[in-house]
Amino acid sequence: MTKDEVQQLETICRYLKDGFKDLNCGRIAVGASNVEKAEVLLDALLAMEEAKNRRIG
């Protein structure tokens, strides 16, 4: 795993943790936004990994 990929995973974790805290505090819109940001980043990371695997294989 590259340094960039690790940083992206750390960012995803931060978005999810912040989203969880926001949702627990009743800040639904902010919490949902953080979860959506995490989802987008995770989808992008998975797509990049899939593209990398296609080039190799």
C-alpha cells in the first residue's frame, strides 16, 4: 500500500468518526455529509485499485 493510499484511508476513517459523532449529537446533515464524503473517497480508492489490478493482470 502506498503512502497516498494510507493517507486516503486515514481520511476516510476521520470522515466516518466525525460523521458518527455528528449523528450522535443530532447534527444529521453534517453527519450524513461526512459519511457521504467517506463513501466517495472509498469508492475512488477501490476504483483505483481495480484499475491497477487490471493493468497488472
